[in-house]
Amino acid sequence: MSALAVPVTITGTGVHLPPDIVTNAELAATLDTSDEWIISRTGIRVRRRLAPDRATSDMCVAAAHSALAAAGITARDVDAIIVGTYTYDQPLPSTALIVKELLGADRALTLDITQAACANGVQALFLAAHLLQTSAASTVLVIAADCASRVTDPADRTTRVFFGDAAGAAVLTHASSSGGLLGWDFGTELSYDVEIPAGGSRLPPAAASASDHYLKMDGRAVWNTATRCLPDSILRAVDDAGLSVEEITHFFLHQANLNIITAALDKLGVSRSRAPITVDRLGNTGSAGVFTSLHSAFGQGAVRRGDTYVVSSIGAGFQWGTLCFRHG
């Protein structure tokens, strides 16, 4: 039974991948790295790069069109649009508002979630489910996208090899009583181990160096936090739903690093066949990561009525969260 008074469900998903593919060999030509090093530490073989004349909102719109088509609705049917991204088009105006105008979603309320980074998507889904409890919305379009190629230093091996550009989207609507959001878990630990130092009130653009505008990441800190917090969060969310891990059909996990996913699944005792993988061919796509995993199953009709699934991610901050659904 849904933990919310009004059951909700995902009725359509979509993904947009920029056509430009960057291989490990191409990165190794300019960085102190190799194809073997990248694969052994991340599992990533290729990733996508957004064209210079395109922005995050363009990816959002393309993914949204696919999700709306899958749901069998148009943009005019959407009551709210939530965009999760830390690589917004610009600080102002709202990226969600830009997307609304490009889609022609005339009635939609627009909201942006930005500073949970890779956890933006899970927070956006959680907010969408709660919006659907009110009279303000019966259809919510959630989009998550990031263009990390614009905020990673081309000379930094640590970040440049990890990230790819992509967008994912999902349409949430009211569901029958057989489905819904069953449980959830969220947590935080303040850390500057993943950060973009410049651009805010502490270090405004004029006072910052060029490198301060790039994403900085302590890979070991990310590994330690993610492998500890993701499986624990999943266990708490599943327990909150009144279920056990064995009763979960699908695991849609943040696609940060193949080794992190594998470690989390091993800790949970979950078969890899229950957790779709996209990081090997897309890289860490930030906010969009869990949506690429969702779409790999929803787009193929692999999620059936009555299936249970978790959506779990961790992002800068650190912030993490897990949602447990039954598909209605």
C-alpha cells in the first residue's frame, strides 16, 4: 500500500544522448591515463559530449519529448515541470522555465533542484510524488540533465574521465491503488570533497580564478561515502516500505562508477541482473544517471504492474536518497 494518500506511478520515460562520443583512447591522448586505467577504476568505456552550441535545456527538451510520447500525453497536459541539474543554462533565469517555454507547457508550474548534484533526480521524483498529493497537479514532468563537460577541467584526469553529458525524463501521474511510493530514505553529511568553489557569494566570479569554476572531486572520499551510504539508504527505504531486499524486482542506482555499483549490490546481496547498467557506455551523467537506468528498463517494457523497484543516488554535499515504488 502506498505511503502517500494518493498513489503515483511513472507512465513514461525518455533519455537524450548527445551524438558526440568520446572514447578512453581520445582522453588518454591528452591526459596521464589509459584505457586500461579508466576501465579498471570506473568501468567506463565511452561517454557523450554536448555540442558547443547546445545547452542543458536543449537536452532536457529532447528527453521530455520522448517521455511525454511514451506516456501518451502532450506538453499542454503537464501541470508541473521539475528540472534537476547542477549545470543549469545560467544562474538566472530558471532552467525549468526555459524548458517550459521550449516545450509549450503553458500551464506548468516550474521548479529547479540544483545543488544535490547527482542526487537531484531522486529529490525531484520525491517532490513530484508529493505535488501529486495536492489539487495543484495530476501530471508532473521530471527532467534530470547535466553537461559536466562544461564544468570539468580538460587537464584534470580525476574528473574528466568520469563524466558524460545526458538528460533523462519521467512522467508521474496518479496511479491505481495497487501502485505508489511505498517508502523512502534521505540523508546528508556536509563535505567539500565534491565542489565547484566559485560563482556564489563566498567566491564571486570576479574574485575567482578560472580553475575555481571547475568541478573538484576527491575520488577516495566519494568511494568511501557512496559504498557506505547507498546500500544503507536502500535498506532503510525498503524497510520503510515494509519489504525486504529480496522482494525488490529492480534496482535503479546512480551510475557514478561501475565499481561503486558492484560494491553496493554485493553489500546488499543483490544479483547484477536486477540493476541495469549504463555507466559503461555513458559515464557518470550526474543528475541524469538514475534516469538512464530507469529508461533502460521502462523503455523496454521490463517494469510490469506490481513490480517493486528502488531509485537510489548520492551527490555532492554529500546528499543521498532512495525511493521505493510499486509499479501501478
